[in-house]
Amino acid sequence: MKKLATVLMTSLLGFGLFSCASSNNEFKPRYDTTKEYQVNVVGHYSNFEALEAEIVRFNEYYPNAEINYTRLDDYNDVIMTALSSENAPDIFFTYPWWIEDTKYSELFSCTEDLLKVDGINLSIIREGLVYKKGEEMPMVPIYATTYGMMVNEDLFTKENISIPNSYNELITACQSFKDKGYQNVMMGHTSMIMYPMYFPHVCYKIKDNKTAITELNNLNSSAGEYLRDSLNLVSDFMGKGFINLDNCKAIKDDYEETVKRFFQGDVPMMLSKGQTVSATKKGERKYEQFSVNPFKYSFRPVPMLDNGGVFYNSVNLCFSVNKNSENVNMANEFMRFLISNEELGNMAKIKRLLTPTKDLSFDNIYSSFSNAYPIYASNLGLNDTADQKIRNAGSKVAQGKSSIEDAIANWAA
């Protein structure tokens, strides 16, 4: 167990993360602001600057509230033990998939039903990111994520090429860069090759087809036919030679190494996921090539439709409140403060993850997703096994390891 410092006021001011309470005039304290309070938060992040910034802002209202964050090693395995200990946390990390996992059944006997906590404004959360257990809401999303491509906007400006908003425009843009001599028009870690295009496209194709989803979840061999259009899209794109697989294999991971490669500044589009984008904030200072030659970039859906891309949206992290805590009132008060467009927007911007709120305007990095077609993992209904096998089929075709016909026939194998 590693105890982290709660706040470093000077550092946060230096990074421009602090703003006075008057900017959040909707929040009104419910308890005596002169009293001392303590709230303990546990999770698995090694550092949590975004939470530290929110603690600073909360202390403008409750100057004597001490909110501590602690990282737990092997978090998923020890959280139940932590909740049953004498020093049980007041707020803790949770994930939607835990709801159906029997391993965490007892955990949900400890969670506050946030629907019944007066004053928490859950209406600001995108509906597809709200998860319930029965009639109760045991967790609220703090961060969301998606798939897309990091775009070097300066390269598009330099070469007088329009950032694409449709599949045809994507092909035109890629061909233009190729014609201008770019060796790596589009890249990505091999685990991400075509995922940000292929998987959202599959979800778009089956979103209103309950039969397809049932058959895919049942791993029916014939259900591979539902993947045909998306696999054709993958094959069509890969056949145009815009992605050099050998060069992509040189990228060692889909997090820091992907960002490091993108920050070299010669790749117009880098396929990735939202968690990868979260590494760009520190990467701007960490990688000399970017710090010496910075450029404007954004994270956008890959346009695979005639009118744009698909915003496949899922939860990255939730907070839950320990209803058995002696500090439950102040824990709920902190959650009431936190669950707002402004505070969740601030947290997302600092961590550079996607806010779970309906307002995506806090960080221009993600703003283009407002115009994409939204699909939520929770509404789609694919189970984990089908999800993974669908992804694998696309990966095999994208990397030339399988023909379309073989991928369709053997998708469930």
C-alpha cells in the first residue's frame, strides 16, 4: 500500500489546474464548513493529479476537510479485504463489469445507492454510461473512453489537406499524404491496427439487430456473416497501402511508446484508444522531439461512414461510496460536488481522458466526438467473449493473417 500526498497547492497552481470556487457557483455546502472532516479514497492509480486538483477546489468550500488518496497494490484482489477492514475506504474505484461478476457480489452490499443521495446531479451523465444493479446505482462514471485516431493537425495544414470527415475523404487524405512521400500515413500499435475503424463499424452495423447480437453472444458459427461488411472495410483500407505493418510492429506498446512515436511529428494519423491519449499530457514535456517542435493535435473518430465516424463509448473508471463508512455524509458531499459538468470536465482535462458528461467542450482534444454517431457498450449488449472474438477476426484480416472468408467462417473458434 502506497500513501500519496493529497494536494500540492504550489504545483497545481503552476500547472494552471486551480481555479477559485466562485467559478462553480452551483455548489452550496450542506454541512458546517468550520468543522474538520476526513474522507479516504482508494484506487489503483499510482498518481492522481486530477483528484488532487478537485480536492483543492473542494477545500475552498470545506477548508478543514482532509481528503486522502491511497493506491492499493493488486487493487482488484484486495478491495474486498480493504472494505471489511477497520480502516475501510469511504470512496473507492469500481467498474461496470464488476456488477455481473460473482467475485464482487459482496462488494455491492457495501455501496451507497447514489440514486437516493439527495443533490447528486446524475442528469449530466450520458445515459449510456449509467450502470445499475437492480434498481440501485452503485457507481457513477468519472472517466469514459473510446477509440479513434490522434491527428497531427499541423501536417494537414502544412500539406493543404483537409482533415477527413467521411470514409471517402479519409481515402483521399491518405492518398494525398502518400503521394507527397509520407512513409507512414497512418500508424498504430499492432493491437490497435484497424480496431478504431473496424470494431465501431461492427457495432454500428448490428446496433439495432437483436438477433445478430444474440447469435454473436451464443457464438453461432454462422453469425460471422454479420462481420462481413466491416471485414470488407478493413480489407479495402489495408489494401491501399497506407499502413506499413512492419513499421507499426516497431511500436512496443499502445500507451507511452505510441505517443512517443506520434510525437516525432511525421505521422498524420495514429490509431489509438482514449487511454493512450491520456499519456499525451505528460508526453508533451517528456519527449524532446515534441517539446522542441510542438504541433497541434486532436483525437478524432476514424471516419468509416459516408457522414463521419462512430463514437463507441464505454466507461473507463467509476467511483463508489462505502455506505457503511463513518464518513458517509462527507463522502456523499464530495461526490455531490464532483458530479458536475465543470468538475468532471476539469478531471477529464487534467487526466486527458473523456468526460462522462454530455458536455464535451472542456477539452478540444475530444470535441470532434460530439459530431460522431454515439454507440454505448452498455446498450449494445455484446458479452465479453463475443466482443473479443469479433475484435480478433478484424485483427487477423487487418494483419494479413486471415482471409475474409476464413475470418467469417472461424470467427467463433
